[in-house]
Amino acid sequence: APRWRERLFALYFLSHIPITALIDLQPLLPAGIAPRALTDLLQQYATSFRDPMMLQPPEWFKAFIYCEAFLQLPFFPVAAYAFLKGGCRWIRTPAIIYSTHVATTLFAILAHILFHDFSKSEHAGPQSLRERLVLLSIYLPYLLIPLLLLFTMLCNPHYKHVEKRKRK
């Protein structure tokens, strides 16, 4: 398997662990539970990049955060291990499931960023095309890397392991 891709995937999954645990899951927590420094960091991010979904997520977005907490977060260390070790064919099916799930959720998020009317949001959302594209650029790697992962798992001969049948 191409080692540079496995290293990229390992870095992606390793970096996702603290981002998810410390930042992404905050909207699910009761107020006052997260340390002040982390809530300030989330507030600064949401203000700087005009991302109201992280401060007051719509219910559909909150459902995606629950998926991230209970389906994706447990997978991150497993995937990081597999790609750090390299050559682990057993990661193929879980990686296909993960990447298709994430790509599907990201299409909805990106469409919301591009087309939603944020003028009625309680927190400042993107108004201009430039602001929408800046916010889109924050989310876009979380679509592109899973698509590269999916492509790798489906098309790379290393991961397309075919079991040999035993002859009688």
C-alpha cells in the first residue's frame, strides 16, 4: 500500500481524537461542564469563522455530532493504529463504512453552509460568498480525506485482497 497515504490517514485519525473529544462534542454537553479554556476556544473559532452550527447546532447537525461521538470516536484509535502499522488489510471494510458515512454527512453540512439563510441565526453565520467559502474550507478536508480513503480502499490492489479457495 502507498505508505504516504497510510501516513496521511494515520495523521488524520490521530488529529481527529483531540479535536472531537475537546471541541466537536461540546455542543452535546450541559453548559458549564467543559473547561472554560475549551469553551473560549470554541467561541473564538465560531466567531472567527462564522460557524453558528457549533454554538447552536440544528437538530440534524446535533445528530451528526452524536454519530461522531459514539461511532466515529471509538474508530479513530483503531484506524490510526492500522494506518501507522501499515499494510493492515482488515481495516478495509471498517474504513469503507467510515468514509461513506462521513462523506454523506459532509455533503449535507457543505450544502447547508452554501445555501442556508443565516441572517436569522442567533449567532453570526456566513453572509457573503467569501465567508461561506472560508467556512467551507474548514469542513472540506473532512470530506476530501475520507473520499481519498474510500478510493484507496476500493481501488488499491493491496486492499482488494481476494481469498483463495481451497481445492478439494
